[in-house]
Amino acid sequence: MRRSHLYFKIVFLSLIFVSPQLKAQFVDLNILSFNDTFSTTGTNKISRTLYDVGIGTLLGKGDTWLWGLSFGSGSFIDESSNNTTTYTVSDFGLKLGLFWTKQKSWFNTITYNFQSTAQYNNGTNAVELRGTSIKADVGYAFWPTESMSLAIKIFYYSSNFKESIETGTLSKVSYTRALIYPGLSFMTAY
């Protein structure tokens, strides 16, 4: 059994047993999507979609801390007249966050994804990458109701891949990818 599956089971079971005794749970959805097409003698297209969903529990006096699980995905497509490169990544990990103000307007979260898997295809080679990633954000939330918010966030995301599988062969590698990007967030607490 891979270590990440053991971590998942421990966190999942602790959330099931601990959550009913706590005051509130949360669901946090973050998304960014954009497309860019540049046409000259040839056409170049760029498409990016990133999202993650966090579920968990609010903790502490005034529910100022949040703790839970995060599931994320990203799709990167770079298309030119002669080639298409695709990169898709899936992440799973633990999320920890803090609301800085009593009104829960300013906040930040950090997620450690102990399982990060990517599929990379540059038109010639198709490779599966395995490793870990980290995502941190800072944001400002508007609360139209007591239990729902809409937030604007700035994200930092960095993946670190240690294994590569190409044509059935496992290799040790050291690949990284880092991004800084804005996003929208919708959170509900119940």
C-alpha cells in the first residue's frame, strides 16, 4: 500500500469521527479558467483550467481555523500550427487555513498534496509524473450570507515530481513546476 493511501484513510476517518462534535464544516471551491488565441501566419492557442475543492471542519474560537482534505486538478494545453502539448495534473492532500479577522474577510490557506500525478504529452512522448505539491493562497472574502462567501484569491502552486513512467519504465527524476495565479473562491460553512 502506498503511503499516500494510508494518510488519506487516517485523515478521512478522523474527519468522520471528529466533525460531528465540532460546530461547523466547510466546502471551499477555487477555480481559474482562461483561453488565449493568437493568430498570425499560424494560430497559437493557450488554455488553462485549475480548480480545487476543500472539505473539512472549522476549528477554534469563532471558527477561525479550517482543516480538511483537498482535491485538485489542472489542465494546460499549448497548441500551435504544428504541435500540441498537454499537461494534466491531479492532486490530493491536507488543507489548513486561518481567518485573520473577526469578520472572516482576510484569510489564507496552505495545502500539502502528498499525492500529485501528472500526464505530460508533447506530441512525441507521453509521460506520467508522480510526486508531491504545495498550494498556498491569500484572499479577501465577501459574505452575502452568514454561511456563504465569495472570495478573490492569489495562489502560489508548486509541484515536485520524483518519478517518471514512460513506455512502462520507471525512472527517478527531479522535475518542478511553479505558478502564481489569481482565482475565485466560493465557500459555504454549515
